[in-house]
Amino acid sequence: MIELSFRFTTSSNGDGNADDNADAPIHVSLFRPDSGTYTDPAEFIPPLDDAALAEIHWYLELYSDWPTVVERDRAQRVEQKLEGWGNALRKRVLTNEAGLRLWQQFVDAPGDKLLTIDATDPRVLRLPWELLADDSGHLFAQGISVRRRLQQATATPTRPLTLPLRLLVVVARPDDGGFIDPRAVSRPLLAALDGLDGQVVVEFLYPPTLAALTNRLRDRRQPPVHLVHFDGHGVYDRRQGLGSAL
């Protein structure tokens, strides 16, 4: 998988804590982990104001749960703007020739692609990066995955551990989804671990509920869990043209 990272940094306000300064300049650079290629930082100015973000929040978080006919006109106006907002985000990141060139190489590359939003500044994290788009449409429709990753501002001490690592797999099972074989759903994950020669132990959570997960992680009588993998599911209502995660 080919990865491209948008790395956002915030200038310090003089006391070493940039997060306390809402007016501190934001800079962004592009980075390709596979080749080590990166661009010089460029100033980033968020293109969406509070009103636009409020409309997106209403559409995705409120209207999607209760799509009433009364609000349909408002929803259609938002839908018509989604791709434009995603395009505006991309253009604010790609403001120089080096960035445009690295971006085009990433988009044109064959195979699976992953775009990572690497930031800690809330002004960056609150933006709808999943809506990113170019002239061909939204990136998710082009097979490009988008993920968010919090940068580590300071080094976090880690406790030593001994192998094997214990991986807890949680597979969502919607009430109306019929039988879901957790091993079938997680087959790619299990296949990737086959070559590790027992260095990872896989455990499936049953029942896959939040209460069971909480109890398992807090149960000191059982071996500690090092990693949690969640397999979610979604549904799509063709009548409403809306999807939701389960």
C-alpha cells in the first residue's frame, strides 16, 4: 500500500505550548514514507468557516439519523456543496509545485493508497478530511482511504513486554445482519499474521459488546491485551440515499 502523509505543525506562541494559541500559524508538508520524499512546510489556512462546519455536522450527525421531508431542501443544498468543500481542502494543502507533483504521483500510482492526516491542532482535526476531493470527485470513490493520526507531542514512556502479543478482535454483529462468521470477516488480518511464527496470539471477543470489551480489558485474571482490532459493518438505505455505520 502506498501512503502519503499531510503533516500539520503549529508555530509556538513563545511558551512552548502552541495548542493554547488559537491564532498560531499552521504549516503543512507532504511526506511519502516509502521513498522518504517530503516537501518544505507551507502555510495552511483552513478553508471552511464555522458556518460550513456546522452545516456538515448537521447533515452527517443529525439529518442522517432523522431525514425528515421538512429538512430535505436544506440537505440538498449541503449535498451540492460537499464536493466543493472537499476540493477546497485539497487546494489549501497543495499550494506549491512540489506539493502538487508529489500529490499527482500519489494519485497516479497503481494499487491501494492511504492518505494520512497527521496533526494535533484542533483547527485541523475538526475539518472534514474524509470529504477530500479533486476534479474527479471524492477521494474515497477513487479507492483512496483517509485516516487521521495524532502526532506524539512528547515521548511517552512504554512498559517492556514479552512476546507473544495478544490481539483482541471485535467483530460487530448487527441484529438484522444475520450470522456473521468472525473468522471469515477477519480472514485478511489472520492471513497477515500467519508468517509471524506465534509472535501474536489472536483472541475473539464474545459477545462483541461494549460491556464485554470493557470487562475483558479490565480483567486482570486474564492475559493482558496489547492490541484491539475492530471490524465494523455498515448499512445503506437506497430510499433515503444515506449510509450509517454499525
